[in-house]
Amino acid sequence: MIERISRLGRRGCDLLEAVGRAGLFLAQSMFGRPTMGGISLWIAQVYMVGVLSLAIILVSGLFIGMVLALQGYTILVDFGAADALGQMVSLALLRELAPVVAALLFAGRAGSALTAEIGLMKATEQLTSMEMIGVDPLRRIVAPRLWAGFVSLPLLTIGFSVVGIYGGYLVGVEWLGVFEGSYWGNMQASVGFFNDIGNGIVKSLMFALVVTWIAVFQGYDLIPTSEGISRATTRTVVYSSLAVLGLDFVLTAVMFGGLS
Amino acid sequence: MTASSLVEVENLHFTRGDRDIFRGVDLSIPRGKITAIMGPSGTGKTTLLKLIGGQLAPSAGRVLIDGHDVHRLSRKDLFQMRRRMGMLFQSGALFSDLSVFENVAFPLRVHTDLPESMVRDVVLMKLEAVGLRGARDLMPSELSGGMTRRVALARAVALDPELILYDEPFVGQDPISMGVLVQLIRRLNQALGLTSVVVSHDIKETLSIADYVYVVADGRVMAHGTPASLDVEQDPRVSQFVHGEPDGPVPFHYPANDFYDDILGQEEA
Amino acid sequence: MKRSKTMELSVGLFMLAGILGLVFLGLKVSGLDLQRADDTFELRANFANIGGLKPRARVTMAGVTVGRVESIDLNTEWYDAEVVMSLDNELSGMLPDDSTAAILTSGLLGEQYIGLSVGGSPEMIEDGGVVRDTQSALVLEELIQQFVSNLTKD
């Protein structure tokens, strides 16, 4: 019994220590003095993390918008409110689906790649050798990746929303015959720039921070063997998905739930 | 001895988890010579290099480089100190996103403000020294194991360090690249007046270039001397290692029950 | 070096596309009007009951959207709702001072908006002026109540 309690205590200490380490890690890499060639390193990472994720994000966005319109139409038409389709599609995408789904896809596409890449660098002693040369790998390797993720995901989320709303337009207006003017008009009447678009972007900024942080930290902190890398990659996807969904609830409650 | 030694390791203790890796290691590495640290696998030779390089902190004892205690230095001073050290990693540890040229140029760009043309000259000089000037535009993934290590060597000496640490430079090399590396290490040492520390368990190659040898096992220095004196060392453990005998004081068998009991005892049970 | 050039180009396009996407969302989806700051003028109207009118609701004239509701506040002197609208500059000084503002509903359950109709007075409302003749929102409960009480009277 006592053994169990002490094991629980040890777990708690380990967890706290890991959180502390991750926090220090974030602070050191994000706010440390940038190294030489900072911008070009960052551009290369935006390419890896953002541009290469664009295809999966846009295709998913298109389909989600189309499905939303299809599902929404069958319900709304029963209430004679098919004109509100644009409003429904756009609000659902901007407030909720685009930030969350884009973050989940981003964790799977870019987060796992980040973990594996940094883990491989650790396993092949690149991080150690960089430190021996006198360059802090936190600044040179980790910081550009963190900042790239932080910028890329909001842009991807915007792309997701735009394509999704267009997908809703294709299905709703072109196929199901909702009047085009009411699709856009109802949307414009109900979507607030700061309330809906702005809050969606704030959400995706938070998700970007959390997902890239988890991905990069898992890579940096893993056990440098092939098994360690594969485990850390899995952990990245699991932890960041859970973190995104949990954080989404909190943010939604604060932004739209009247809790503020 | 103290006056001419660059690195002094005094009474070094290091534990990882519950395991004592080092229990009082004393080393003194003379300036301008090649010192070898040898020992069976798993005795923490790489750990010793990391302790010297200041990447790990010992639980007791200290490491002096040129009179400075490595583990008492501030982060900034430590990075300054590392400028004077080069380290060759077991896997080469070339940065996989940079070309061969950029890998060798990396330390120069970090620590100096040399104009681009000068960087180019220095890099080509270093690459010429390891015979890979023609490979400057290749990426690390396109190199063979031996070439990788030679590029890493060029990178380690890019800043003309005083001290260079070799971590298992001969592991996994074919005989030709092994010979090339042995020759390179010796030549670099003579030409640049480097102090070299070679950690290895390849006896023949290491003994052929080392000026002085430490044998580390069981967390302490078991023997030290010149290669010639170690060859005739009487201590059975040392002679087993130096002559590569399969069985001796270091047993062939992992500790186990009596073989006879193990086989027959199971049937009785 | 060619590889890094195309990389830089694609990153640049990516950022540009993101910003264009944001502009699209702003203009087309939320109907944000970039020229509002200098191309509009303000008009006030007091309503006894605004029903479900919200800020940013449309202001129409003959069914054409000519502006938006800026803000809605309670006027503590008269205890009615003071609505501030911003209208297209084209209409500045063109509205007679006996124009009326009514809160209307689009469809049975749709959102509420303000409909302006022009009067015949020779005097025009200035920027920041007040529309005096207003018609409150129809509140369904009140209508039903009236209907029921009329029935019981008979």
C-alpha cells in the first residue's frame, strides 16, 4: 500500500519535472537570442512545416465544407431556413472546425515529422556536436522550428476556412440550389470579423504553440534509439491531439461561452 | 608533468542512475601528444569525453583544461573554452541539412567574422587535408562511413583547436579507411601541434599512434604507460585486454548458475 | 542554391496566400467594409423596443443595404433604446427629416434589420442627426397577447 502511494508520488514528481523541463525548454528557445542565418533557417522550416502541409489541409478543408453544407442543408430545409446555410457553414468552420481540424492534421503531418527529425539529430549526435562547436541547439535547431510552426498553423487554418466555405458554396449553391445572395448575405450579416474570425485565429495561434512545442520537446527529450524515436513520434500525435481538444474546450468557454 | 599537461582529470566520480560509472579517475594528458584512453565496451569512455567537454557534470572531482575547471565555468566561458576544442564523434555527427562545405564552414561562421572568400579558402584547405576537396558539394547522406568521418575531422579542426577529442574513430571502418584515419590523426597531430585524446578499443591501431595509454575499466584507471610498456604489462586483466584474449579475468560467460545444474536441474524439477 | 530559391519563393507565396485568405474572410465572409471609416455618416434613432436587433445588423432602404447598425445603448433619460447607424455617404444630406426607421424581420424567424423610408419634408437630416419617426420591433408575444385580449373583449 505504502509502496503504491510512494510510486504515485514518484510519478507526480516525474511529471512535474517533465513539465518544468518543457517550460524551461520553451522559454530558452523562443526568447533566446536568435543565431546567425536566423531568417533563412526559419524560411526553410516554414517550407517544411507549412508549405508541405498545405495540400492535406486544403483538401480536408474542401471536403469538410462540402459535408457541412450537405448535412446542414438536410436539417435546415426542414425548418424552411435553408437560407441560413452560409451562416451555419461559415460559423462552424471559423469558430471551431478549421482551428481544431487543421491543428489535428498539423500534428499528424508536421508535428510527427518534427519529432522524428530532431530525434534523429539527437541519435546521430548532431545536437551534441553542435553544442561542442559552441552553438546552442535550442536556438539553432529548435527556435526556428517553433517559430515556423507558430506562424504556419494560423495561415493553414485561414486556408482551411476559405476552402471550406468555398466547398460549402459549391454544394449549397451550385448543387442544392440555395440562393447565392442569401448564402453570402446571411454569412456577412452574422459573422463578425473580430468575434469569429479573430477568435478562430487566436485559437489556432494557441494550438500552433502547443502542438509545435510538444513535437519539438518530444524530439529533443527522447531516448536516442530507433525505438525511442518511434515512441516519441506516437506520443507527439497523441499528446498534441489531446491537448488541442482540451484547450479548445477551455478557449471556447472563454471566448463564446460568456465566461469572460 | 603538470606544467606540460593540457588536461588534468582529478579524482573524477560519476554516477548514472544507481550505477557508478567512474570511481576516482585520475588522468593527465600531455600537451602536443596523442593520448589514448582504452578499455572494454561499456566502461564509459564516451562519458569520459563528455565530462572533459563539459557536457556532463561529475558527481565529484574536477576536470582542468589549461588550469580552468571546466564545470565551474559560466555558460559563456564554457562556449569560449569549447572553441579551443574539437571533437570527432563516433557517428561523425555531420549536420544532415548542410552540404560538406557548409558543415566544415559551420564553426568558422559561428565563431569568426571572416569574409566569405577567406572562409572558402580555409574550408578548402581543411578538406584538402583530409583528401575530400572534391566532395565539397555532396550532402552527408551521399558519403560513405569513412568519408563522413574524414569530413567530421575536417570540421573538428576547422578552427585550429588546441585539443581534439576522438570518440571511437576506428569503429566500423574498412581496413583502408582505418589506415587513412590512423595516418590522418598522426599527421594532424604533428602538423598542427595538437593535443589529441583518442578513445578507442581498437588495440592495434590505437597503440600504433598513441604516445601514452590509459586503460580504464571498472570505473578506474587500471594501467597506464607507453604502448611498449603496456605490451609487457604483467597484470592479467590488462594483458587480456591488450592481447585480445577471449577468456581470462574478464570472463567469457555472463554470470550464471552452473551449466550442469541448469541443464539437468530443470528436468528434475 | 536553386533549391533554396524555389523554397523561398514557395514560402513567400504561402504567406501571401494566407494574408489574401484573411482578406477574403474579412471582406466576403464577415462583410467588413474597409472604406467605412471615411465613406459613411452617422444617424441616430430612438426605439421603444428593438426586439432582437444586434449591432452590425443591416440598414436598408427599399430593400437595398445602405449601412449597418453601429451601436445600441439604453437611453436612461427616456428609457428607450438609442441606435446609432452608419450609412453610405451617398445619402448624406439626402434624407428628409421626416423619414422613418422601422425594425423589420426578414422572413418568419430571420434576423432583424432596420428599414428606412423617405419622407417628403424639404429639410434634410445632417450628419449625426436623429430620425424622429421610428417604429419598434414587432414582438411576437405582445402580438399574441393583444390578439387574445381582443378575443376575450368580444
